Amino acid sequence: MATILTLSHPKFIFVFAAVCRSVRKPRVCMLCTLAAGEHIARLPVAEVYA
């Protein structure tokens, strides 16, 4: 008999393609973060890539 483990607070991996427009020659930067939801995942990068 197998036991299925379930997490009480699931985490997801979010991958964003971001462009820092404050630099003279912007490049696309791939950002990866682990969070419970998309809004929470965007918070740490929102200041730099807004």
C-alpha cells in the first residue's frame, strides 16, 4: 500500500522573462522563483523590473 504525501502549502516554480528598461541597452533576463502564488512570486522582482 502506498502513501501519498500532500503538502499543506504547495509551492510552484514561476519563470518570468523580464526586461530592465532603466539601462541603456536592455536585455531579456529569465527569472525563476519559488512561491505559493503568482502575486507573491512577482513581489521581489517588481521593484527592479517595473
